[in-house]
Amino acid sequence: MIKIVVDAMGGDNAPVEIVKGALDALKQREGFKIVLTGNEDLVARELSKYRYDASRVEVVDCREVITNDDVPTSAVRSKRDSSLVVGLKLLREDGDVGGFVSAGSTGAVLAGGIMYIGRIKGVERPALCPGLPNVRGTRTLLCDCGANAECKPRYLQQFAVMATAYAKAAYNMEAPRVGLLTNGTEEHKGDTLHQEAHALLKETEGIHFVGNVEGRDVMFGDVDVVVSDGFSGNIALKACEGCGKTIATILKREFSTPAGKLRYLFARKAMKGLKNILDYAGLGGSVFLGLNKVVVKAHGSSKAKSIAPAVLQALDAYRGDLVRRIAQLLPAPQPAEQA
């Protein structure tokens, strides 16, 4: 049976919300097991609060924790008995393990992923790829959102290829539409990086490139994948999250008065739909594309509502054969790059 390893000690709300979220994922889907890495005593205490199928849950004891205060690379090398490192080792060594989920230090997950799992042959820069809600009621994949602040055109080309493979593997999109995030939709817009990347993406086989897109198109445009350097992508991601929180706060304030509560009765169905669309907590985490195995990074403040879909993300990406799809779509390296 497929196993998904969950870092039970990673994140601001570990292990309480992590364990609960992992068990919630088991309730939502059959055919897989959860492996929780972390302090066995603390994890067992949380598990004792719930009723669950014990045959689908395994606990691997490890006593160290990598925190956000640790230097990522040094911590991954020195804290070999941490829940994060032990989880990545299980992903590497156990053939039944299909994916790994952690809400711990982003830098440590990235460093550990490269160190213990390694990159798919041909991938120059792995990238973080979250799914954002859009006006169509589906998700728009944003790649990259923070792993690579400085990029070259061919990095953006690979991001487009990897995100296309992810859209096909996990979300069953037949021909996901790919847009390049820049400051205008015209071909000539953007700096040298984006102009060269645009030209490269136009010639890339295996993707459906539709041209440049602006920041407003991430959630409102008719694209399935938005390609970006990590610096711009992270700003776009945080701006979208902030916009969602702002709308939710304003609506809550408007409906808090007696007259507002009456108006809410007539708009309740629409408001519920809007809440579901803007609820980032239910979207899971960011898949770390480009590694030899499936790794999902959940937000550090994740609660159970976010951990459960992150676990299912890892499961769907593995079942959709994500790694093989990326390897197949990657363009052949040029002679100069091979040298």
C-alpha cells in the first residue's frame, strides 16, 4: 500500500494540527497509509484523541526538530534524527513511500529535498508550485513562488514544463494553458529575462503557451499555469493571499450590523461560495517540482484543514506519475549546457 510520510513536528501548530490533518486525509481517501515522523510520545498522545484505522497509521520515533531559527543547510546536515530528515530518508529508501509532507522550515525542506532526494536528471532549479483559486472555480498553478529569486530564461522554461506535468498528473488537465508573468501582455513587455523567456517558451514543445499575463490574471485570467521567477512569484502569491483576507474581513464587517445580518440572509448561498473559493486553508501546500520524489511544503501556520489536502496533493501527484511526466517533457539540454 502507498505510504505518505508526514513530518509531525514541522510547523507552528505541530504536532496537534499535523496529526489531526493527517487523520482527516485518511477519512477522505482510501488506499494509502500515513507515516508520522516525530517524538513518539507526543504523537501517540495526539493519536489517542481520535478514532482511526490503526492499520493505516505508522509512527517513526525521532527526537530532534528543525526550527525556523536553524540555518537550513547546517540543520539538515547536523540534525539527522529530526522529523524532517528522517521523513526524507524514508521517502528516498522505502519503495512504498510515494510522497512527503512538511509544514516545517521552507529552507530546510528545500535543502533536505535536494540533499537527500536529488533532482530529476536535467532539472537545473527545482521550484515551488502552489495552486491558487481562480474565477473559474478551479486552480491556477504558480511556478515558482519563492525557491529561485534569480532566474535565467531556461529556468522559466523548465518551470513551465514541470508545472504542465503537474497539472496533468494531479489535476487531469489535458492541455494546461501556460502564461508568463510580467508587466504587460504584449510580447515585447518585460526586461531582458522575460523577453528571452517568452521567445523560448514559444518554441518549447509539450506545453500550451498562450503568452504573457499580468498579476491580475493569476486568479482572473484564462490560464492554468503562471510561470514566474521566485521573487515576483512570491510577491504575487502574498498579494493574492492578502486580497482574499481583505475581502473576507470587509464582508464580515459589513454583515456584522443588524441590517447587515438581514442582508446576509438573502446572500448566504453566494457568500458561502465566495468563502470556499477564497479559503486558502483548503488548498493544501506547494509541491516542490523537480525532485526525484514527491515533496509537498505546507504553510508554516497550517492547521488540520490545510494539512489534509496537502497529504492528498502528495498522494495524487504520486499516483499521477508526476516525476516520470516531468522527465519526459523536459527539453533536451543544448551541447553547451551538457559541457
